[in-house]
Amino acid sequence: MSGSKSDVIVVGGGVIGLTTALVLAESGRRVGLWTRDPVARTTSAVAGALFWPYRIEPAHRVAGWLEQSLRHYEELALTPERTGVRMVTGLMTDTPIDGLGSWATKVRGLREAHAGELPEGFGQGLRATVPLIDMPVHLRYLKTRLRAAGALVERRTVTGFDEPAREAEVVVDCTGLGARELASDPSVHPVRGQVVIVENPGIAEWFVGTVPGTVEMTYVFPQPYGVLLGGTSTDHSWDLGPDAAEADAIVARCVRIRPELAGARVLEHRVGLRPARPRVRLEAVPLPGGGRLVHNYGHGGAGVTVAWGCAAEAARLAVG
């Protein structure tokens, strides 16, 4: 479609922007994706990427997004080397099964954990098999599939939605934290997350929970590139530099859960800023001149988890 006018321009190159553009392009729309940063340098690229809702509202809409996204990821998990999506079993502690919502009925193997399956100090947990996603691989897969669908991916920085609106009748705002300025929405704010990547000593299952005596969520995600250890959740922090003390605390908490991690060689430190908002903004508003602007941002720590469900809804709003 190079040189041709787009029907829709999607602004934002993270997982929300890529999936939204892909749903539109594969439905036959001429799509342009404008991204300020390379896909590999977006917040999505450093996500732990376990399929599970985290810091996202409103609950009555999230359930539908979860179910739709889960179906997509289960299909993508059939070819994990290509898509980066695997179905992995693990343990989610301190979460009652009856508080999850209707989407949980679709989760493979979901059940209450037996006492012998819980780490010391934990009284309750859930066992489940859910998608765990290698984001660098997955983002490359989405970008390749998007281009195969005829979309034009461009590195472009915008200061307002009037610029893409001059080139397409519909603009989709998937700018995450960028919406704070572009959409004049001060409710959007960063939630800083830091993780540590270490060599895998043989861990095959994921873990999420709050270690007794601590306040931060602790997680252990076995990925093809190593084990991702987390994490932190600091509201309103824009600091993208790794903090050595935080990294040490993360490793120490994870070692309490999986002692075999003690002494594992550190491969990398990563920091990302989750685009949080009191609730996801997913709605269409008119643009001057008769166009349409669709907002799809504010997914907090669950952007990967709800990406496909939100993309489908945003695409419906985009085509009217």
C-alpha cells in the first residue's frame, strides 16, 4: 500500500497498537501504523507477559477482552517458535478462584492448589496453564504479520492527532503514556516496573505472589532467554534506570520461592513504565472535519493480556 492513502492510521507501536492495526489490516482496511520508537524499544518489549489481569479496570468490560485474547493466544501457542507464545503451568497465590470472573472458566487446568504445592508461608493459591509470551519474539511476529497484511509501518513522531487525521479519516490512539499529552489526559500516569533476567537453573513453571513480610509482587517467569524475575510497581515514577538495591531485593524474594535461583548469573536488568489509568479508555470521538478518533489506551500492567480483545473492539469502533 506504499504511496496509497490509508483508511486508518494507528498511532503507537507497542502490543496494543500492533494488534489493533493487525485486526484492521486483516479485515481488509488500508492501515498505516505510526510509531515513535522502534517496536523492540517499546514498553511492551520488556513486559513479563504472563496472561493474567493486573491493575486494569473496568472489570465488567475486562472479562470479555480477556476471553477473546485468551483464544488468540492459545491458537498462537501452537507455533511458539514463530509467535513467542507458549502455554505454561504455574501458581498464582493469594487469589480466590471465585473472585476471578467468567473469563476464568476458559483457563486450562484452573484449580485450587493443594497445600503441598504451596511455598512455605502461603495458605492459598491457584494452579493454571496460561499463555506466557516471549515479547521480543512476539513483537517481531506481529510486525511481520502486519506487513504481510499490507500495512505500512513508519517511524513517525506526532504532536497531535491532527497530523494523522490529514492522511486518514480514522485515527486510532494506542499511544499508552503518550496519551497524557496527545489526548490531554492527566489521568494517564506511569507505573514503573523493574525486572532481572538470570540464567535458568531448570525452572519450568511460573509463580506469582506476594512473599510474606514484603509488599511488592514477586514473580518468576521461565522464558526461552532465561528466567525473568520481578518485580516492582512504583506509581508516578518516570525513572528508566535500573536500581541496584531494587534488583537485589527482587532476586532475594525470588530465591525464597525458588532456592535453586541462588547464585544464578544475572544476564540483564530491564525497566518499563506501565501506562496506567483509573480505567481503560476505549471509545470513539469525532474529529474536526468529520473524521473519527478511537482511543485505546490506559491498560496498565495488562496490555499484553487484553491486547486482542481490545483490538477487536477498537477495530469495530474504527469502522463505525
